[in-house]
Amino acid sequence: MKLQTEIKLKKQEENPLDYNSKVLLLGSCFSENIGNKFEYFKFKSLSNPFGILFHSKAIENLVVRAIQKKEYTEEDVFFYNEQWHCFDAHSQLSSFSKENILKDLNAQIQITHQQITESTHIIITLGTAWVYNLLENDKVVANCHKLPQKKFNKILLSIEEIKKSLQSIIKTIQSVNQKVSVIFTVSPVRHIKDGFVENTLSKSHLIAAIHRVTDKHVFYFPSYEIMLDELRDYRFYKHDMIHPNKTAINYIWERFNNVWVSESTQQTMLKVDGIQKALMHKPFNPNSKAHQQFLKDLNLKIIKLSSIFKHITF
């Protein structure tokens, strides 16, 4: 008896991921979930240098600014609730010092520029089509930083607006890196604060826009559809009944892995996984001969793997 519908996914034959790949992940909190997987398995990857970015306009602004190496100045930051913030970045970059936030922002611009130019794969996860315009300058912000609602105007981006934003992202990336594979996906996290109907409308705009920009170098991975169709049960959600739980994230990662990661690389991933689990092992008797031999064998495995892939460290 088959108890779920399964989305048929085709193995990616051209430019698959391996341990020589360089991966940049941008977007919603779900991109961080997948980014953590790349980090765990020791891929060369960078996730959200400006923190979580929920919509295409915020990602477009970062990509364009990074390619232009346009530095932030005092005019780009503001003081609120005892901290300095930037409307282009997540609050994780906020600081008690104006000098520090500008230093961090500009350092991340340089890092993002290098990563975009060198990446073999850029994975962009869109979370919502709803954006907030700052009324004083009519600028779309990446993060409101808990400023009063009256300072913003909430807007639903149209399919056409999102498409143009995605085209700008792709064109800017390809202007410095023509061989990169750009992979779009839609976050399975539901933005219920917008409203149930409004969330569905938002996700539909994102999906429709992405499918208008896909081509031989731009792809769509159905994270959203896998969550809604293959994992159609609240047991795959956290207690808030909104965010996918660990089981769901692992399942979607496996589906992504089967599509995008080369077969030979998957064998190496098993070795990395074995070492990672061994490193988390807590011995009953750390001084026993058996445990000392276990550590010796583990160290040999690490040395052998690191000799093949120089960037892998534990």
C-alpha cells in the first residue's frame, strides 16, 4: 500500500554538486536549514552573509550591491532600541556600535562579491511576496527591525515585479559568473502572520515568477511542493505547526541530494557523516583501551579524507 504521493524528480546530469563545488545560499530561514546540511557534510559553502532575507527585492539589492562593491556609509544605518541597524540586513548584523555595523556590513559585501564570482552553484530560497515599504523614502526594506508598523506600507509584489527582480538577480550574477547554476526554491515555511489566504497568494506569485525565468542555467527545486504533497501531515512540523521539523528538513535534503549531488560524492558524504557521528560519541570510559583504539582509527579516517579534500577539517 502506497501512503503518499511522490514528486518525480530528474537527476541533474550537468554541473552536479561535488566536493570541488562552491555553494552560496541566499534567502529565507529554510535556506539556512539546507545551508547547515552543506556545512555538516563539509561542502565549500556560505549561507546568508546578510542574514535571512525573505523576498526577492532584498536578495536583488544584496547581489547588485555586492557585485558593484558599493560600501555602506553612515547614511545607510540608523539607531533604534539601543542598537544600530541597517534596513538591508537581518538583525543578526545589528550592533551597539555604528563603527562595528558598518565594518561588518562592508566585510560581508566583499565576501559576497567573491563568493558570487567563484560559486559553481547559487541556491536562492524565496519566502514571501509580501514586502514592506519605508514611507519616508518609499524604499523596500529587507527587515523592519521591529520599528512601528505605521512607518511602513505593506505591499504584495505582483508576478511581473518578482519576475523582473529575479531577472535582475540572474543577469547580475551572470555578468561576473556565466557558468554558475542558479537554483531557485520556495520556502515551505508558511507565513501565517500574513493570513492563510494571503500566504497562499504570496507563494503562488513566487512559484509563477520563478517558472518564468528558468532556463538551461536556472533551475527550480520543489521544496514547497515536497512539503505540501509528500509530507502532507502535521507530524512533519515543529510545535508551532508552521516550520518544518528535523524529519521534514532531512527528507527534503535527501530529495535535493538525490537530484543535485553526484553519485561518487554521495559515497564521500557517507564517510563524512560517519566521522561526524563518531566525533559526537560520548564514551562510557574515555581511558579504556577500546576507546583509545576508537580515537586512533577515527583520526586515521580524518587524515585520509583530508588528504584527498584539503578544505575538509573537523
